[in-house]
Amino acid sequence: MQRINISPVEQIGHICKPTAVACLDAYYGHLLGYFPLLLHKSNSASPFPGASIRQISKKFGSMQGELLEVRQVHEILNYIGYETEEVNFINNFQLFTKKKHRNL
């Protein structure tokens, strides 16, 4: 299995899923040469001043930037340009393993 080196993004508070989205975007930004969205809004380094994963999360029903539903993660990833697929893994661990390996 190939290891993916993802640099951690500092998380403050209960925002695990937005932090995971920010880590993913930072990884692909580095790999593909684009400036990723930041987890928290910033008016300095970003080509998208004021835009952040937490701010976008609020557009999809989050009160404070946390995400409580898988649907929200799916919508945010689509909104920022990723192709996503929701797969029901309940009672099908082999499907989970297959999809995980294919996507990694």
C-alpha cells in the first residue's frame, strides 16, 4: 500500500470534518500546484481573501463551522471543485475496503 504524506492542519475546536477537508485540499494543492483554501479565513496569503473551509461550511448549514452530516461534506467538496461519490458501506465491509484502496 502506498503512503500519502499529508501535512496536518491545526484544529482548534470541534471542527474535525472541515479540518479533514482542509488537509485534503492542502495535499492536492501541493501535488497539483494550486493554492488551497485555508481552514480559517485570512486576508493575507490566500488568493481568496476571507474564504475558508469554515466559512464555506456555514453556507451548507453549519452554525460555527462544524459539520454534522455526511451530506454537508459531500456538498462542500463539490462546491470547491472535487468530484465526490456517496457510498453506503453499512453491512458491506468489503465494499468499504475496495473503495478505500481504489481512492487512495
